[in-house]
Amino acid sequence: MTLAVRVIPCLDVDAGRVVKGVNFENLRDAGDPVELAALYDAQGADELTFLDVSASTGDRGTMIDVVTRTAEQIFIPLTVGGGVRTVEDVDRLLRAGADKVSVNTAAIARPEVLWEMSQRFGSQCIVLSVDARTVPEGQPDTPSGWEVTTHGGKRGTGIDAVEWAVRGAELGVGEILLNSMDADGTKVGFDLPMIRAVRAAVTVPVIASGGAGAVEHFAPAVAAGADAVLAASVFHFGDLTIGEVKDSMRAESIVVR
């Protein structure tokens, strides 16, 4: 049986507002997260991803409140990430209405936390967010040529991105959210070679993120191995609708909901 490919809008939230930039810089206000969530639910989105891009400031109260209000407005699965460090953080977000929780920096600091989370809540609840970029010239290379980054793609870790995705799957995560930091916000298309490399290395679902700019960008990401396609600014600023993206994939004989 062929599983339907999911189309997932992503809300990058800063201080309670949705924002979007290019390579995580020059952020523009894109609206109220609760209103946008309700709009995407009505448009036929399969899931919603909510990333707190200013979580490092420690303002957790606003995030929990916005997550709760967002969850009350939608009937589709909600994934929440940003500043998730502990099993207790996951518990709080699930209780606030999240269906899945995305983990990034905390797992880099202590990979075992992924095992602890997946054991406590189940693999289906835990998503490993991999923010990957091409290794810059002059830096030690990695086997795949992509490295894991932190701080919105600005800080390299030297960790091979494909090997890290494999490690996450071994530690029990249910999905890989694969973000191309090189392509983020550029609207030039998904990083197809990176999607292929991760797809070949893991059996868990892969969500392709970063670079969507036109309807014709989505089907190639699926052909490269993505189980779901995620986009932000093209939806927020009205360039594309969920329906247009699904229609374009149907035209390529891709099964969508």
C-alpha cells in the first residue's frame, strides 16, 4: 500500500508571531500563528509544524500558550519544536496539544535524550530536526559533504548530517525533519541530493524542508525520497496554496490526501 505524501506548512514563531526570512535572516512578519493554522487546516494541510525560533530566550510561557490556542483551532496533527531539551519539555508540549515534538540542539548536546523521549512517549511522537548545510570550504569535510548546524544554520558542528539522521533513527525517533540551510527561504527548490542521501540511509519517514518556491519543486522532492514536503513563506505570503501543491503532485501520479 502506498502511503499518501503529506503537505505540511511550517510556522516559524518569534515572540508569538509567525516570521520568515532567507537563511534565517531579515525576518518578516507573516501573521498570527493561530489564524494561519486555522487557514491551513481549512485549505487541506495534512499536518502543521510550529517552530519557536526564539526559544533560546527562555520565554516558554508564550510558546505554551500559542501552542494551546493553535491546537484548539485545528483538527490535523501538530508538531512543535524549538528549545525542547528534556523529557519534561516534551510532556508539557504534548499536554498543551502537540501531537509530535521536534528536537534539534538538545540532541546534538546529548543524543541519549532521543532514546529517553522515544521510550517515554513512543517513536511516533519524536521528530529529529536536522538542520544541514554543505560543509564550507576550508573546514574539515564529512563523509557525505553535509554537516549538522545549530543557531539557524550559522554554527557548524562537524557532525555528518546523514550519519546523524541514522543515529537518530537508531535512538528511536519516528521521523527526520531534514532542513536544507543552504536552500532555506531561497525558493530555488529542495536539496534533492541531500534528500536522496538521507533516504538511502534511514527507513523512518523523511520530511523535506527548505527551498520550496514553485509547485514544480514538490514532486522532485518526493521522487528523491521524501515522505512529506514542508514549506513556509510560499504559503504564508500567498504564492501557493495547499491545494495547488497537491494538484501538482497528483498530476505527477503521486498519491496525496
